[in-house]
Amino acid sequence: MVVLGNILNFKSNDFIYLKNSSALNCYLLNKGQVVLLHKGLADIIIEPGNLFGLYSLINGSLRRESALAITNCEVCEISRNDLKSLIINRKINPKNLMVQLISLCKLANKCLDTASLETTSTPEIIYNAVIYYTNNGHKRNVYKLIDIFKTSYSSSEFYQKALRILKDKGWSV
């Protein structure tokens, strides 16, 4: 557990920060689970040991998402200066920090706006999104996509393949 800056405790359903707020700190999750809420995009679950809020802090931009405690959480609030100190003093390996940042960015970039899929996608694109969300455990998004499939492409081979995969994984459809 990293102790630097302030240790903050949040109860389930407390917001850690809100979309469009100033990014004065990033956070290291010590205990609990946090979800990053992006309007129209898949929610990203943050597990203990992971940083969040880093992109906006480094970029100097407003928050692009809200961070909500799913469970009771303990976070370490890390300012820009604290982050520099951690890197300089080698308490955080800059390479590991970049790997974590890149992984988070890749996940965010793969998150699809399920509403736009309803009007602009082919069965193959929806199928690929179902597979992505299934592999990452985003059941809510999978079920939204299955509803789109059912409404628009129920006779499609991609719809049938998606149903088989969900059944094989034990998800109810």
C-alpha cells in the first residue's frame, strides 16, 4: 500500500471526482473498487493497486469521466508534485506507470458507444463488441448489444454465434 499525500476513505456510491472537474490529483486505489463512468461508453472498473485520474492530471485537462466508489474504498490522493517525487525517488517505476496508463487508454478507446451501434453498425461490428465486452466482464453492455441484435439482426449468423458464446460462458440469454 502506497502512503503519499492524503489517504481518503469513500463509502459505496460516493463520488471521488466528477466529470468536468479540475484534475488536481490522481489516485491510487488501495482497497475496494471504483468505476469510471463515461457517458455513452462502457464503465471501467478499477481494482486495488491501480491508478486512476492520471490522464487528466498529466494532460492538465478537465476530468473526462466521473469516478464512483462501488464499494467502501481507500485511496491515496497523489498530486502532480507527489507523482514526480515518486518517479524521481524510484518508488514508482516510470515504465510501469506508462504501461498502466497505456492499458487504461487502450481500454477506454475500445469502449464503444452502444447507442451509436444501434443505428450505424453491421452484425459483425456488434458481434465484435459483444465479444470484447464479454471477455472484459461488462455484462450490462453485452445485454444492451444483445437487445440491439435481437431487434435488428436476430436471423444473423453473428447473433447466433454471440448467443452460443454467452451460453458457453454460462451467461443467461
